[in-house]
Amino acid sequence: MSEEVRAMVSFGPGNIRMQRFPYPESLPDDALIAKMRMAGICGTDHHIYSGHLEHIPWPIIQGHEVIAEAHEVGNKAAKQLEIHGLTLEEGDRFTYPAGISCGKCWYCRWLASVMRAGLCENGVAYGENISCKDPPHLFGGFAEYIYIRPDLLLYRLPKDIPDKVAVLVDTLSSSWGIDRAISPLPVAREGFMWGCSALVLGSGPVGMMAALRFKEYGASKVIMIGGPDFRLKHAQKCGVDHTMNIDEVAKPEDRIREVTRLTDGRGADVVIEAAGVPAAFAEGVEMVRRGGMYVEVGHYTDAGSTMLNPFRVCFKDLTLISQYGFGPYQYERDLQLLYKWYRNKEYPLEEIVTNEYKLENLEEGLKAHKAWKTMKCVVLPQ
């Protein structure tokens, strides 16, 4: 075993470089050391790198979308870390929801952090806000090895699901607001239901996963607005019924007019904003029908403000659902959903990962993600 572990460390906005850490000398009985296999590059990683998030405890090892392989397993950890009680052994692959809730604050006690972990007042997240300054250092996926604390919940992966499919689960769970849109009163046409029309604003990884979720739940028509063209073509391969390139239909009023035409003059039954562009939020209000559902998942960071006339929200009698994170229960459901899609060959899931980068080329991947040159890009740390 090498005495050193390579990791890409973020020391501040735009300052990321390779650093070597000592391999942990001793392993507590309730912890685990894993070999990194694949880490997804997420929009949050770009925002941390670009300095868009406050209160980051620099330096940190980023990377929260993790596929790892158990390397050293403590005796207690082998029986306690896997969320279903499965025994973890060396070589087992796993993933996890990166957030760790405190379990004690008001939100954890009363709003069930198993579902809405993003509300925890004292929560931490691997690859996002745990510093690598102190031993054992390795709390992010952009490294050769990762240290697993006993309070992280792991999901052992089926042997036949590829890393390139399993790594999408975090992105899929980022659209679980759609599940909440189902819940009001679908029989009274208040919630999303089988046969509804759905509009996805944004054609990145989250938008793509949202479109697949809509298809899974029975949308009769799925429309996607975004770009560039290669992303929209992939959306069409995945069954999206209509796509609109924002470079070709550049004026918001023209996009609104086209969505209205495609939805029998009313607007979409449900709209999800996954573009992360403030102006898209207000535009989406004009694209949803009266009495419809609006799901906001695109702004995990503060990208700025936009003009919105509150009258339009009231006049349309909208139900607005927003999402900030997700809990382990959603991970469970979405892992099963991904596995079903893969097993039944329902969608070309492996093609969603378009770019792979070596660990030392992480910064190139971050910049490619920002420039919309990829669909989903990942890092191969080994």
C-alpha cells in the first residue's frame, strides 16, 4: 500500500491543485477506507470552485457524487454502515448521499431528515463543507482514497450496474421535487398525474434526469428548452417529445408562444426549472397553465435576482414547489429506478456521461462543465 494518497485540493476560489496526504495509519472499528472509482462533477463543484458559495472551510477536497470500493473495513463498519444491514466486504462497490444530518435540530426532529436533509441546521456534506486540513483529511471524492465516517449511510451497489450509470443517482435525486408535485390531488387535476404535459427548463444533467422522471411517471408530452444542440439530441434519444434550442429561439416571448402552442393554448401542466438561470424562473411562470404546478430545483446557489410580477403567480393560481437537497430515502428510491431503467434498457443511460477526466485534469473538467461542453462529466481518480 502506498504511504501517500493523491487528492485535488481547493484552497480558495479558482485555486485548486494536487496535494499528497498520508494514507490513514489506523482505522477505527466503525469506519472504512475506500478506493475511489468514479466521482461526478456537479454544478455545485463548479460553484465552489468559482467562489459562489459562502462559508466554505478551505481547504477542502471536493467531489460528492461518489462511486467507491471498500478497501479497509472495520468490524463494526462492515455490519453497520450499509443502510440495509448488508455486510460490507473488501471490494464491494458503494455510493452514498453526501449529506450528514445532525438528527437533533428542529428540522431533523420535526421534518424528517430522512426525506429533507437539506433543511438540517447543522448538517455537513462530503465534498462540500468538510475541511481536509486535519487528519484523516480524505472527505471528498476527488482523491484516490476516501475516508468513510461511521455516520455516513452507504448503499452497496448491484454487481451488474456500471459505474457510469450508478454515478447518476445524485443527479436524479436532484429532481425529486417532481415526486412532491404528484402528491396534492391528482384526481382533481391539482397535481402531476398520468397523461399530463411537462416542461423542463434546462438541458443539463439535472434537466435530463427530470425529463426521464416525467417519462417514468406517465407524462404524455415532455418538452425541453435548453442547449447546446448535442444535449437536445440526446434528450430526443431518451424520448423527449419536443426540444427547443435557446440559441435558435432566442426571444423569451417566442419560447412562451411555442410552449403555449404545444400545450393546446394553455401552458404545461407542470414546469420544472433546472437551468440555474434566474431569468428562466420568471419565464417558466408564463409557460405553466393556470392551476398548474411549478417545481424549482435549479438554484442551489445564489445566481442573482430576476424580475417577477407577483400578480402573474396569483392570477395563475400556481402551486410552487422548491427543493434544497434530499435525504437517504430518496436515494434508495432513485437507485432502484436507475437500476430498472438500466436492466430493462429503457434509456441510453451510459451515454449521459460524455467526458471522463484523470484526477490531475479535474480543473479542465470543471471548466468544460461551466462552458456546456459536456452532458455529464466524471473524474477517474485511480
